[in-house]
Amino acid sequence: LAKDISMQIAATNPLAVSRDGLDPKVIEAETAIYRQQALNEGKPEKILDKIVAGKLDKYYAEVCLMEQPFVKDGEKTISDIINDAIAKIGENISVKRFARFRLGE
């Protein structure tokens, strides 16, 4: 499990473990971008919040480790893989933090 999660981090370069770990300024900036995109596309004001929420969910799935699709099985997220392991071995497993090192330019 640890090796699989390490490979996931190396392959996808997540910014945080979960939504709580993201910098609020990054979320605000992404929200502003998505809102402006929807306005530029002529979307009605009533549905802007739903559009922005949907785009933010996709963003979280890209940058939050626990919400990313597992590289070995795109049907499951990392959170699903960890929950499966918890059910199998009966011990609590959590990812608190990670560090990713990159060599070269």
C-alpha cells in the first residue's frame, strides 16, 4: 500500500493530502477563474455557483491526493484504496503528509 501511494505521488504530483491542506488563496484564485470563465461563456447568474462547485470538485480530484483516481485502477480513488486496506487488515490507516523530491530541472 505504501509503495502504491508513493508511486501515485511521484506520478501525479498532488499539492496536498486533502482539501483541508490546500492554501485558501489558491482556492480563492481558482474560484475566481472558474466564475469568470462561466461569465465569459454567457452562463446565467443563477447557475454560476453550481458550475464553479463542479469545476472545483474536478480541481480537487487533480491536486488532492486522497481524491485522485488511483493510477493502477482509475475506478477507485486513493481514499477508496486506503479504506479497502483498513477493511482488510482491521487497523486504522491515514496519510498525514508526504514529501516529493524531484531531480533535475
